[in-house]
Amino acid sequence: MPSVSSKAISVLIILSVMGKAIESFPNGAPSDTCVKKRPNQPNHGQARPQPLHTNPFEVVASSESYHPGQEISVVIYPHTKQELFRGFFIQARDADTNEWIGEWVKSENTNTIPECAAITHGDNKDKLAAKLIWKAPQNKRGRVYFTGTVLQSYGTFWSDIIGKVQQHS
């Protein structure tokens, strides 16, 4: 029969391995991010979102109105060049019904979550910006907004960000 200390060491090793697996989502947010208790937020243990007024990142869409099949670009970038981010989870929602809408065009270092019209990072490397493309449904026109989370690090993130619309001069 193993001693108490060997059982304790085994438990610590298992917890350590499990913690590392849970701690990092290098391939982006899992699809259940859309529907869990804290939707659109990472499941990072005890970590909670930073206050929105401290958010150092912008999420900017090229348009808020769309017609069938239209592509809208959504860019994530920092207020200052010193800020980097590691991850994001952005979702497209109908401005009138708040329902998930459309689809994202998969690009390098992104993963799409078609079940809820979302896109997430495809790696956990530092990023200065991300340019994403959203595609409107083929049979609808209307208004869309983009919402989600930008992660600076595992425990530092901002959720419930609402994207702005690029101002045309």
C-alpha cells in the first residue's frame, strides 16, 4: 500500500497536469464559450474581466449595416503600440434581435465557431492587431454589431466589449 506522501505527490502531479491543460487555450476559445454561465468570457478559473473603462484595445467594424453576402472587416488593435494581446473571442449579433448571425471567414491564426457566429485566436502568441472578416447571411439585410473579449494574458482580459463602427470622412 502506498504511503500518504506518495499519494499526495501523485495527486499534485495530476492536478498540475490538469491545471496546465485547463489554464491555456492556445487554439482559442472552446465552442461552449457561447452558451456557458458567463457567455463570451474565458473560463480562466478565478480570473474575472477587467473594468471596461480600462480596456486598452479597440474593436472596430467597417460597417454596421449589411446586405446579403456582404463582407465586413473587424479589426482589433491597441490604443498604444506598447500594448499587445494574446487572444480574442468576437461574436456577430443582429442589432435588432441580438441573435447570432452570419459567419466568419477563417484566416491564418484564427478558428471559427460557426455554432454561434464567433471567431477566436488560433494561437497564443503576442499580437499587435488582428483583422477579421465577417460575412453576412445570403438571405438577409440589416444591422450587425460585434461583441466579445480581448485577452492580454491568462488573468487579464476585457469582456463584453462592443465594437465601434469606423467613421467615414
